[in-house]
Amino acid sequence: MSKVVILTAVVVLLGGSNALATNALDQMQNTIIGLANTITLGQGQQGADSIQNLAVANTQNAGSECYVSAHQAFIGNIAEIAHASGNCSLIAVGQGLAATGDQVQFVGDGCAPKSQAQILGLLAEQSLTRTNGSGSANALHQIVLKEDQDAANAVGSMSESSAILGLQSADLVGEAGATGTVQATMSVVTTQHQASM
């Protein structure tokens, strides 16, 4: 008896800009991305593939009189690819990826203070297991994340930029009677803050 189960989930949440304050610009942007991928093979001769690719772009621009401007941008391109094939083997492939991008800006009018902060985070996990018969499994994550901020008023400008580029790959191959497990985790957080008073 053959059993193939493929589960796929994609979650994208985007947060927008706050209303403009009096004679000042106030912006906030929050992006949350989640991907999950699971392949399970139970005995028999079988194979399964799963591919997910997601691109996200979130941009905000604001301006007012008195030379006040603010810009925030988040761009992400992430992919999950999984494959499993086996002959009378039990194979499980699991992938999970979570990415967050938070940005906040406050730009005062004229010679008033300005500040900006951003956080960019990533957690990618892969798990491969194979027992009993012969078979193979592989998993791949490709990650490109980037955040940019620019702010200016009459007394100057400021800029911040963060980027995460990642590649995570796992392979598992075995003959009948062999047992194998691969676990891979990648975690990154960047944080920036600046203020001009």
C-alpha cells in the first residue's frame, strides 16, 4: 500500500502606514511571512515533490511641506523545494520558514528631531528522516530579504538598510536497512536604530 501526503502553507501579513501627525511624518511597516512544507512517504514504491516560491514587496512614501520626507521598503523572495522517493521505505521531509520585517520612522517638521528603527529576522528549519527500504530525500531553502529606510527634513537626512541572503540545503540517501536523519536550522536577526535630535 502506498501513501503520499503533501502539505503546503503560505502566510503573508502586511501592516500599513499610520496617519500623518501634525507637521510630522510617522510611518510603521510590519511584514510577516511563513512557509511550511511536509512530505510523508509510507512504504511501497513512490515519489513526491513540492515547490513553493513567494515574492513580497511593501513600500511606503510620505512627504509634506517644509522639506520633510520619509520612505520605507521591504522586499522578499523565498523558495522552498522538497523531494522524496523510496522503495518500501518510510521517508519524512519537513520544512519551515518564518521571516519578519519591522520598520518605524518619525520625522519632525523643519528642524525637529527624526528617528528610525528596523528589525529583519529569519528562521529556517529542515528535517529529513528515512528508515527501512531504500530511498532518498532532499530539501532546499532560498532566501532573499531586504529592508530600506530613508528620512529627511530641513536639517539633514538619514538612511538604514538591512539584507539577508541565505541558502539551506539538506540531502539524505540510504539503502535498505539503513536509518538516517538530517536536521538543519538557520536563524538571523538584524536590528538598527538611529536618531537625530
